[in-house]
Amino acid sequence: EREAARLSQLLEERATQLQILTETVEALQAAAGSGDREQRVVTLAAQAATARASESALERRCAELSRDSQRETARCARIESQLASAGRDIQSAEQRAREAAAREELAREETSAARREAASGTEELAALARRCDAATEAKVAAESREASARAALEKQHARHLEQLTAEREAAADRLKTAELNAARAVQVAAGGVVERDGAVGARIF
């Protein structure tokens, strides 16, 4: 852009010089008469032609620079648009990053809460396990006491049964002895009656 401005200013200066040369040539041509003036006119005309050629070259160069400037302007506009899009992408990425950080923080809090809950649950399970162990030990102790009591009762029942059996056998023996004694007594009594009857019969005869 600075080059285009410089060339544009130079083109204006050359155009002014060309105009001055042209006016000078026209004035000299109008007042031409001597050989020196004619030579001067020819020189000025040549300078004017050179100035016109330089002006044309400058115009072409200005046109090229103008096109280059337009292309650069368009490129800058595209770059600015790309930068704006990149800025929006960066803002969107930063927003997603903030949201991801918030989700990560929430996940950490939830994980911490879950760990605390798991620790509490573990303590409760440990307490429950201790209660179960205590209940199991109490059950084993009760079963042991029950088995001991059952064994004692069975022994006591066996001793009682043996005692009853012995008493029953002793009673049976006593009963048998009494029966034998009774039978002997009956026999003895019967024998005495027979003797008395015999003695009476003898006295009769």
C-alpha cells in the first residue's frame, strides 16, 4: 500500500511535469522561428514523449499495484475471517474445557462421596460381621451347653432306669421268696392237718 501511494504521488508529479512540458512545447511551437528554438522544441518534445512513456509505465505499475493491493486486501479479509473463526473456535474450546473441568470436579466429588459411603458401608459390614461372629459363638456355646445338659439328663435317666430295674428285680425276688414261703407254709399247714387226722383215726380204731 505504501508503494502504491508512493507511485501514485510520483505519477501525479510526472503528470504535472508532462503538462508543463506539453504547454512549453506548444508555446515554443507557436513562437518557433530560429534553428535554436526548433532544436529546443524537438528536445522538449522528446522529453515530453519520454515523460508520457514513463507516465504510461507508472500507470501500468499503479494498476498492477492496485490489483495487488486488492488481492492483499481480500487476503487480509480472509485472514481476518479465519482469525475470527479461530477465535470463536478457541472460545468454544475454552468453554468445552471449562465444562469438562466442571464435570471432572463433579466426578471427583461423586467419587469421594462414593468412597466415603463405601467406607461407611464397610464399617457397617464389619460391625455386622462381628455381630454374626458373636451370634455364631453364642449359638455354638448354647449348643454345647444343650449337648452337655442332654448328656447329663441321659446319664441321669440311665441311672434312674438302672435303679428302677434293680428295684423291680429286687421286688420280684422278694415276691418270689414270699410266694415260696407261703407255699411252704401251706404245705406245712397241710401236713399238720393230716397228722392230726391220722391220730384221731387211730384212737377210734
